[in-house]
Amino acid sequence: LSQAPLSTVGTKTTCPYCGVGCGVRAAMQADGVIAVTGDELHPANKGRLCVKGSALGETVDLDGRLLHPKVRDADGALQRVSWDAALDKVAGGLRDIIDRHGPDSVALYVSGQLLTEDYYIANKLMKGYVGSANIDTNSRLCMSSAVAGHKRAFGEDLVPVSYEDLELADMVVLVGSNTAWCHPILFQRIAKAKENRPEMKLIVIDPRRTATCELADMHLPVKAGTDVWLFNGLMSFLAHRGARDNAFVDAHTSGLGEALAIADADCADPHEVARICKVDVNDLLAFYQLFADTEKVITGFSMGVNQSSAGTDKVNSIINCHLISGRIGKPGMGPFSITGQPNAMGGREVGGLANMLAAHMDLDNALHRDTVQTFWGSPHMADKPGLKAVDLFNAIEAGRIKAVWIMATNPMVSMPDANVVQRALSKCELVVASDIVEGTDTNAFAHVLLPALGWGEKDGTVTNSERRISRQRAFLTAPGEARPDWQIICDVAIRMGYRGFDFAGVHAVFDEHARLSSYRNGPPQIAGNSMRVFNLDGLTGMSKQQFDQLQPIQWPVTRDKHSGDVTGTARLFGNQRYAHADGKARFVATPPRGPAHLPDEEFPLTLNTGRVRDQWHTMTRTGKSARLADHVPESFIDMHPQDALRYGVREGSLARISSRWGAMVARVQHSGGIARGSVFVPIHWSNQTASDARVGALVNPVVDPLSGEPEFKHTPVSIEEFGVS
Ligand code: SF4
């Protein structure tokens, strides 16, 4: 069995890893090697690729691939079956459980790795046909706090800026973001801009001294969990030191009084803020003054902000500073959520979270539910938000959810308190997994395995962190019996007796998604709010050929009524109209609060988790490349040498790190970038690579009350020597 090229000419497609969404050209050469180069014409990367992107060709092979549908037999062994048998098993199993226990007894858990069309169909099936919103996504774990923060401030989940604004800015502030490793091409663009304009400032706010700090003019090593104090302090400073943009605030915002009163109450004294944040007060004041003095400021933020039990407030405390200084809606300025996954943004467009509906509509809005149901002509609309990721797996463990279909993700490794996932999947009546590989920690619990197409084999769209929709295109034939995810979901839906899942191809799925956004933006009486921003009006009605030729474009996408010209949008809020009913942006009061669990005698250290440069998620793809493995060959526990001395562990030796929720084993290292009292462990390694290697097993499952995003950056742990190294 082998794969053949669909074309020997380089196919333009999009890198499947991080949210930068770089364009690549890929082709299988005569010797079977897959050549990958950066696409010079793609606006995200202009020909550049990072080490992960340039190694893509080394990660596409059939080793370990799931090539045929499989069903577990009475002895627990997975047996190859026909597609018909597998689809009947899934559709029949879901139908039976729904009939016995109701629509909320089944769930889908999907992924920011899915293409927008896959995501759209999965949400349509659950929310419009099964009649339950119990569909959540691993994007809950990375950017849902940004979504909630955007909705509070802007009335809709909107990222105001473009990558180009990073280059136009006179100061880039990166908060909780190791951009150099996690979004390398964005970092290269910042580095190039700084090389061209040495006066441009880069400020990094991060408890760790990461690779990103190497380029920084200032690193504020803020104490983990204190970001709101720091940005409330900045808001107070801007308000009282002449940096308030009164004209903008008066005309285009509301809520300043309450938000500023809260900021002033705890954070008006920079010395007190510096004490709480554990940063040098002179550095803090220098940062505040720089922000006040610099017109073009971008504040980029990522997981260090989002992954917190106060994540949404952290996001709003950042946005508040841009609103009070009027630094939004113009070139080179604005708050900027840097998305982790390749299609986290596309998932948001189609309502990929349990509390959202397609086309940026809300499940808890009756008018929005009616709008979507009318458009779909669907029989059973979910009437309330579903369970978010942590609650969803808790409900499986509690027996309230009896069937789960997991697509393109590995929650046994990536979820917090991952042992709950293990117990939940062990007792779940029906576990279905759609995946490209067979042997993952999660798939070991599947009753049915469905082979999905992977990168290079599937067709559709993804949307990157700057709202740019790009095509992923197939350049390889499908291996074995693998099928596109959207097609698999449609096949199950049709077997469950539902209409509305008969599509002529992936272009027809995209068209329905685009038409729904256009329908939503039609007469105000339909959706009740004519000011909503997300809009793909200009992309409706594309033929298959036009869809195949679609060039990268940023939404909202409009079409001129007279000329028919289609236009994307680089920057939002240029007209200073926001999506709240009164057209104004909202200041949000953000009373500071610390992490949910603090270190104590039993668990005296604070665990922070994150990525390494050359691996992606649970390594099912990047783990195949020896070149990528060379960078960091195994998991590690990074800690301060004095903490290592204190707790009796040695650099290079194995240590067991434990929390109230679980434990893992890895080797101790001292990178020099960790403050005393903290440890850092990467997220990538699983029990497939070594036993007790999942850091998710340790992470506390506390979530932000609004976004449901877990606190991956702050879990109290202890450490001890583990056996002989
Ligand atoms: Fe791929 Fe991200 Fe690297 Fe670009 S920066 S090549 S999208 S991993």
C-alpha cells in the first residue's frame, strides 16, 4: 500500500500546525520524497517556513496510520470491518442511546485540527439535528478566554488586527506568549521589522525567560497569575498620567467609570503592583511610561493569558488599556489574540464551542437559534449551551453522557486532570474515534475507529489568527479507506435519518457556511442584530473550480453590488463601530484575583506547562521526524537549581512530579529561565512514548467561570527523585 501524488507540480496548501497559518507548496517527487517549501505569495509568511513547517514532508507517511474502519469485538480486539458496518454501528449506537436517554446523553469532542467544513458539519449534526449542544473542542483549552473577552468588549468574537500591524507598530508587547517557539514566523516578522527600525520596542511579559526574550528590549518576569494587577495598574496609569483618549472614550466606549474604579482601587500604586507582580518597580514604571508615550502599540497575548481561571478578565484587562488610550482600529495598534491551533479561528466561525452557534451567533439567544434553525430547516434545535470540555468529560465519568465521538484529538493526553478522561472513557457505553493514526492513548478506549484523511490528503479551508481564510488542498491520494471527516459525519447523519447532509463536495459545505453568514446579516428582523461583523457574503456561490482556486482572504469578505468585486478586510473597527447594539466598545471591570490553587507545604512548587519549538501537540505527526526530535528528545522538568538542591533532585536524573490530581516522571533540567518556586513541563509527551509521561494527569481542572478554559499555567506540585536514572 502506498500513496500516489495527485499532481507532480507543487500544490499550494496551508501548514497544519500553528495558528500563524503559513502558505506552503507541497509535492511528492519521483523518489517518493515530499518536498515542502514556503509559498512566497501567501501573505502570512511570504515564503518563510519554520522548522516544523519545513519538516512537514518527513511527517507524512503510512507508518501507524489508521487505514480501515475497525470495531472492537466481544473479546476487546479491534477488527477490520467495512465502512457500512462501522457507520451503521456509530449511527445505530447514537440513535439507540438518544432514544433511551435523550439528546444530551451523547457528545462530540472535536478539534482545532479539523477543517472549517468538518467543524461546520459536526456542529450542524449535534446542535440542529440531535438537538444537543454537547459538542466542544480542544480549542476550549487554548483560546476560549480570548473569545469570551472579545465578546464582552466588542460584542462579537473579533480580532481587530492583521500580522502587518505587528510590523507597523512602534511597540509590540507580548504577554504569556513564547512567540519565538510557538508562532515562529510571526516572531521572524517582528524580528525583521525591528531590524529595519531599531527604535521599535519589544516588551515581553512572562514568568519564564524564554527564547522570545532574546530579542526583547525589556522582560518583565511577572509572577504567574498576576497579569490583571499589572494591566489594571497600566489602565490606572494611562488614565491619570495624561494618556487617556477622551474623544475616543466618550464617542465609542461605555463602562469606563466602573472599570477604572476597580483598577484604581487595587492597582493605582505602581509600587504595590510591582510588589504583587514581583517585578522591579522601575521596570514596571518604564513599561507604563513607554505604553503611555507610544501611539502605535500592539499587545499580543496567548496561552499564558488565556489558560487561567481568570483568563477572560486577563484578556479584558489588556483590551481596557487599548480602549482607554484609543489604540485600536488604526494601523499598528490594537489587542491581538495569537491563536494556538491551525483552525481555532475557523472553528469559532462555525460555532465550534458548546456555547456558540454558527456564524458567530449565540446558543443562549432565542432569535439566533431560530435564525439558524430556519436556515437549516432542522428538526431539533439545541435550546441551551452544552457542556464545556472539562464538564463534558466529568459528565461521561458520572454516566450522564453515554456516547462520545472524538475527532482529531487526544484528550487522554491534552486534557487537565487527564485521569478523569481515562476513567470516563473506560466506562462510556460507546466511544467512537475518527483519527489518522491508530495507536494513541485515547484510541485505546475506542469501540469504533474511523480512518480520516490527514494533511496533504484532505480539502477545505482553515482560518489563521488574523482572520485569513486559506485553502488546504490535497496533493496525495487517500490512503487505504480513509475519508474526509465532513463526509464521515454526513454519512452517519444520513444513517440516523436526517436530511440536510447530502453535499456535492467540500465546496458545497463551505458554500452553506458562507450563505449562513450572509443570511444572518440579512434583514435585521431575521437575526435581530444587523451590526454583527462576521460575514462571508463575498464568498457565497462559488463553483467547485472557484473554491479550488480560492486565494487567502481575511473576513469579513464583502461583494460590491455593482462591480461584483470581492474584498477582504485587513483591520476591524476602522469606522469605530463595534458589534454591541449601541455600536460602542465596552470597558469591563476586572477585579484582580489570583490562581485557584496556591502552593502549600505539601505541594510547594507551581507547575507551568507549554510547548517546545519543534513538536506539535501530542506528537502523532511531528514525532515521526528524527530532525524535529533532535531539538528536545524527551520530556523534561525545567526548574531552578536552588529548588533542585532543596528538594533533592539532580540535573539529568529522573524525578517524579506530583499534584493532588496525578503524577508523572521526567528528567530534571536547568534552562536558566525559570524563577525559584516554579517548574515547567512540556505538553507533548504521552504514554505512547513512555509510561507516566502525561503532564495533563497533573494539571488542576479548575476553569475560568466564563470561558471554561482550564488553568494549565498554575498547578501546585511537589517533586522527588525517581529511582535510578
Ligand atoms: Fe507552520 Fe506555524 Fe511554522 Fe508557519 S509558523 S510553518 S504555520 S508551524
